[in-house]
Amino acid sequence: MPTISRRGAVMPASPIRKLAPLAAAAHAKGVKILSLNIGQPDLPTPREAFEVLKHIDRTVLEYSPSDGYDRMRRKMTEYYDRNGIEVTPEQIIITSGGSEAVLFSFLAALDPGDEVILPEPAYANYVSFSKTAGARIIGLPCSIDHGFKLPPIEEFEKRITPSTKAILICNPNNPTGSVYTDEELEQIRDVVKKHDLYLFSDEVYREFCYTGKPIKSALQLEGIDDKVVVIDSVSKRYNECGIRIGALVTRNKLLHDTVMKFCQARLSPPLLGQIVAEASIDIPNSYMEEAFGEYRRRRDFLLKGINSIPGVYSPMPMGAFYTVARLPVDDAEDFCKWCLTDFSYKGATVFMAPAAGFYTTPGYGKNEVRMAYVLKQEDLELAVEVLAAALDAYPGTLPR
């Protein structure tokens, strides 16, 4: 039998999706699955998105330009301008989701053996993309006991080697919901400038910030215009995960032009997705305000509920729609599997993402899980009940 590639052998399975077969088997048995494992919003996509699809006046569904339609990129500059971010259409590349923007950034900026410093826990697919590019993620662990606040900036400096090429941040953060302060961002800016690094900034959750002030984009940091690459997406903003439209934004023309080579190789981003996304950018503010309010209510409800369970702790997330919780179990992955294979309460069970898969540093996250509060409050209430009952019944629950 032919062998698989070394690259394929070391590619990690997604901690978000790898337990999906167990959930499917439980569902087939009639168990209600309370899916807290994945950031799939259940809020309605804007009606404007469906209306534009109903009235497409085309005879051919053609290739778009490799960097996306000009009108789509111009529409995005209007969006950024409303958020105080100055970019031109020529500095925006439309991608097949934010994931492709991360991958193409890595492929264009990193050589095999290059290192990227990443505060963790972090979105697990960053590791997959780095392995595809032949690069290495260097984890910078953040502690749940300190609310996943960034460690002192000196910890970044300690990890810089001759192989370091970039720092990668996600703000607001997936999976912790942390939001970085202006001071933290400026300290990162100073390190990036001092060591001539790239700053990759994933900002797909920009609208979901509960601090009372707007998120500061890496594109608004002074003095590093040629070093910043912003990753963006409409998936979570407009509840349009399935249209696969993201963006890569950079003022670095050489990097932009290099990314374009990869874009040309994959031909074009989705045509229908761009049509939907373009229509969505002009939706009334009331849509975003309603979504923001709903997620904040869900956050408050879920955090109050899980923190009332003996032995469970999660800091209050200040952005996105995720939280990482510490559980009183010896191994969170085993517990998550057991919940799907051996347990139900009131005909339901919880599907969570083991948090160890969001760390690269060995030993971290072993008793933590990520939860996405993307379910209606009625289901979140049941999820809290089920989790409490599961911890009472689980053989590996530690004394509380």
C-alpha cells in the first residue's frame, strides 16, 4: 500500500470536529445533542442576503477575479472606514473564508522552519495551517486563573529566536473570548517593530466586544504599516459561515502580490458568496445591535450557570461568543467523549471541545473545555443542567 505524506501524518485532527462521529452516533440513538463545540451561530442571516440571491440576473455563474470583485472590495473599504480603519480596495484580497486568508498569509510570508509566536489557547487550525506551510507555532500560554490575560511582554521577547518571523493574535479571541487592551497591542507593536516581524491579526469577531469601547485593529497601530496582515470574515458577523467569504488586508504590497500568486493558483473566491456578502455589508445597524445584545445575554446566562456548578470555573469573556472553562475532571477529552457515548440527562447530552487541542504547549488545557454560546437560552439552560448532572455521574470527576 502506498504511504501517506509526512505532512499528512503530522496534521492534527480538529479538537472542534474530531468528536463529531460520536455526536452523530448519539443523535442516531435519539439523544438531543447540545452543540457547544463549534462557533456556528444560530441567529438568522440578514434577509437582504436571501433577497439578493432570489434576484440574481445572470445567465452564467462565472469566475470572479482572483482577488475578488472590485465592487466587493470597495464595499469592504466602506465597512472599514465606518470602523476608523483606512485601507484601499487594492489592499484587500477576498478569500474563501478567513481560513484561506490565514493559510495564504503563512504560505506567502513564512519559509519551512520559520516560527510564529502565538498566545494560547488559540484557534486550533492555526497549527494546521502552519504545518501546511512548514512553519512552527511557538506557544505563549495564558492562564485561566488570570482571565487569559496576555503575559508580560517580556515573555514574547524570550521566545524570539533567529527563526522567528511573526506574531499571531486573535482579537477578540477564539477560544477564550479575551479582548486585548490598547496598551497590550501597542507593546506587541513595539516588539514587532524592534525585531522586524510580521503581525498577523485575526479580527473576525470585531463586532462582538463587551468592553464598552470599539476593538482597536492592528491596522490602526502606528509605525508598522508594512508588517500587519489582518484576517477578516463575514461568517460570524452576518451569520453566513456557509458562503465562505473572508478577506486578507495588508498595506504591504510585496506580500499582497505574493498572496495573489496563491489566489491565482486556486482561481477565484466564491461568486455567489461575494454577491451575498456585498449585500450584507449595508444591512441596518439594528441587525448587528440585536445580534450583539443576544450574544451578551447568552454569555451572562451561561457564565452564571456554569460557574454555579461546584468545581467549574470560567473567567468572564469580553468578546466573541466563546469561553474556556476548567472542569473538575482528570481528563477533559475523555469526559467529552463519555458525555457523547455513555451519558444523557433528560434525553440530552453536551458536545464540547476539549481545550488541550487549543494549546501547543504540552500539558496545558487537560482539564479545560471550550464552549460556544451559540444556542438559544432555553438550550443553554438545559446544557448547564446536563453538564452538572454529567459531572455528578462521571467516574473521573475529582473531589470538589
